[in-house]
Amino acid sequence: MTDQLNSSYDVVVVGGGAAGLNGALMLARARRSVVVIDAGSPRNAPADRVHGLFAREGVPPAELLVRGREEVRGYGGHVVPGEVTEIVRDGEVFVATLADGRSVRARRLLVTSGLVDELPDIPGLRERWGRDVIHCPYCHGWEVRDRPIGVLGLGPMGIHLALLFRQWTDDVVYFAHTNTPPTEEESEQLAARGIRVVTGEVTAVEIAADQISGVRLADDTIIPREILAAPTRMVARTAFLAALGLTPTSHPSGAGEYIPADPTGRTETPGVWAAGNVTDISAQVGNSAAAGAMAGAHINADLVTEETRLAVEAHRALATA
């Protein structure tokens, strides 16, 4: 990414993943000046392949991003490496400041900065994240089919995740860990599906020959497993929006924090749209790309409305001069 950062654009896109690049693509095709500022820390960086993406099944994430950047540039858009640390409003425009001191002005913002997956401090868990510690059956289920899978009881989605993974294997263990024990109804559901429930705190993920071999409990019991599913607490990356009054709020599912936006991506702050995981914590690559395109189109329409209003005012002023 070698594009030089201009001093101002119609739209600044913060985040260079699927949502940001597709939003920028729509805007560039609409003949808007647009820049994508990409911090280079995609959520799916540990993943080998993107799955469930029509006509691009199994594409490496990095390859998809390279192609997306080329497409944005092909229509005159810019893609610039950098980390946005603060955005403030200056009259009718926004001013985004980067970590290296550069700044850029924009009439509109599209926030596609994604989220951070927060994991508990269990030895071995973070190290294996994106390899044999996974979180989404639709992203990874086919690849781990018919293998012994453990599901870690974290947050409100643990039991639901165990029931989902049962679709891909008949060997599922639910580790209650520090979660509230399953209710009577949940216990009946798990038992009916042949899912074993193990109580006791998980203290480590055992690793042998560069792969998971089991899950260690506080009493040093080791339950053999090859795969561990761990629902994360998902928190939107939005610290740079604080000066605009946009702060993450608790997601209705209880699974993390997000920036609320309407179906077009419009946030409660005038001039700011959001798309992708920053506002839809469960969105996969295809959902995020579609949301970016939707937001890009609506940002262009909003600019057209503003430009039309100004043109009408100028026309009236000229007519009465």
C-alpha cells in the first residue's frame, strides 16, 4: 500500500477489511474521492482460508484483501497504511489524525475498524487461536468434522455453540468452566444430543506435537480433545471515535460491545456510517462486504442530497441578485 495521503477527501474509510474496501469501491465507482486507512490488523489474520463466501470459497484472507485494494485503486480510490487515533469535527468536516502525526479531512466517515476478540487468560488458548482453537462452526466446522471437539463455557453463547458443533461431529464435550451450570432444560438438551458436560474450571490447553491434545482442569484432570471452540467477547475497535461521542454499547446478545447503526450503516452521529463487525459482531466476510457496499451507496446519496441543496440555494441567490 503506497498511496500518498491527500489532505482531504469526500469520504475517509477507517479500516481496510471487506466492509471498508467494498464501501470504498462503491464510493470510488460513484466518482467520489475516497481513502481507506488500514491499520493492517485484520481479525481473521490467523485464518488460512475464508469460508462461506460465494465464488471465493477457500480463498486466503490476505489474497482477498490484495485483490480488493487493487479494485479500489482501479477506480481512483486510495488505500493508505496507518492507524487512526482520533477523529474530531471541525465545522462541516471531520479531521482524522493518524498515529504518525498525519491528518486528513473528510466530509463523511465510514467506520469499518472491526472488533477485537477477547479471550480469557488460559495458557495455550491465545497461542492456538485461529488454528485448533476456533469460535465459529460456519467458518471452521467442515474442516474439523468428525474430530473430538470441546466447547468452552464462556458467556451466554457457550451452550448454543456446543449444540451447533454437534452438527459436525458426534464427539462434543461442553466444559462448563466458570459459567453458570446448565439449567435443567439445557442439561436435557445436551444429554439428548449426546454432549457430555464437564464441570470444573479449565486451567490450561494441553499441546503436544504442535496441536491440541487435551484440556486440563483445576484438579489436573485432562480431557482429551483435538479441537476447542471458545466463544469470545467481541469488542468494537472505536477508541478513536470518542471525541465524536460515539462509544461502544453492550450488544443485546451479551456477547460484547458494538456501535449501533441503522440498516444502511448510519450511526446516531450525523455524517458517520459504520459497517462490518464494528456494528454487526456476528458478520462474516460476505455480510461485511455487503454492508460496506450498502453504506457506501447511502453515503454517496447523502452527499448528493447535500450538494443538491447547496446548488438550489446558489441558484436562488443568483436568481434574486
